[in-house]
Amino acid sequence: MYGYLFIMIINRTRFKANVFGVKNYPYQIIKPSTNVKLGKWVSKGRHANKRIYTVTLEERATCPKTCKHWYDCYGNTMPFAHRFKYDSYLIKRMDKELSYLNTRKYGVLIRLHVLGDFPDLKYVEHWDEWLDKYKNISCYGYTAHSPKESIGGRIALMNENRWDRWSIRFSNYPRYKLSANSDTISKNGITCPEQAGQTKSCGTCGLCWNKTSKPILFMTHSYDLRKGNNANHKPTN
């Protein structure tokens, strides 16, 4: 009997039934936060009194293959989250919703992205253009792209030029000051106060959009897709 090597390809979410195209999606795709950990409003720092909104794309399908959490992404334990497919309809819909949010009497702070990442350079360029077009919009979040490659480099440049409204930390690049790192990868930094029970939510904290703070450390907590399988796993190229 000949043995064989079984390779399990993992390049999308576990929950494909909850991936939606936006063309006929009847609800907002830039959603007001209802997440307890994020909070609904910002209460301190330069974004005080802004309403928190979220955008969710499909994990892995929009992420760089170099992501350190490819297999243990916290999306693995989020079966009910609505993920949106990245295509031209998404861009058109985002522009329409940002135009509406720009008219709100309160400021808008968008968390990019609850799941997923910046899928390509053109998508980052859209955000650069939207920040010029819609002055009431600000963003914060994280990316697994390297600040030394094209997509990450453009994000880093926007951090440098637009930090007052654009604060995207680099995930698991601990040598980079504006980073957010798993505590299994680095011990240098400040443990997320929300995770440590020191504050109620992102909205009551604000460290991630504070340029003077040290790198932020997050406690890794998710289901690892490799566990319980006698197989070699790899992302597709």
C-alpha cells in the first residue's frame, strides 16, 4: 500500500454562507457598531464624541498570505458575521454610504476591518480619495500587510500624512512603532486595556489611534484550523 500526502487548502472563511455580494444586499455595509468590545461611541482622545462604525470583508480571501493568523484568525469563531465580497459593487456602495455618513452631525470613526484586510492597492487608494472627499470620516484598524511592500507602504504613507483621521497599525511587525502584535510574537508594548479589563471598550480607550503610545499587544484567542487534523495545511499562492 502506498502512502499519500493530504494537503488541505485554506483560503477563505469557514462560513461561506455568510459571504454576501453587496449588489442586492438590503442593509448598510458600513454598520453602526453594536460590538461591546468596540463600543458605540468614542469618549476620549481626538475622536471623542464620534460614532463608531464597522466594515467587514471576507477573512483570508482579502488577506495577505503572510498573515501570522492565517489559521487561527478570530473569524474562525464568528459564524454570524456578515462578510462582504470585494468587487466593483462594493466600492460603489461604500462611496454611496460614505457620502451619507459624511452628512451626519456627529463625526464618524470606521473600524477597518472587523474581518478581512486591504485586498489590493487600488482599494487603499480609494480610501485615500474618500478621506479627501468626505471630511467627516475617520478610520482606524489593523493590517497584516508589511509596511515595506506596495499595499502596506501606501498605508504607512497615509499614516504619516493623515494620522489625525487615518490610524492603521501593522499586525505582528513588532519592529515597527505603529504596530499591534500578538503576545505570542512580541512582549514589547502595552497589553490592550480592553482585553486586560482596564477599560470598557475601544471607544473608552483610544490607544490604537494614539501615535505616541508603544506598540499594542493583543492576547491571541481563536480556534486553530490545523488542530485535530493529520494533514499539512497551506494557503494557496
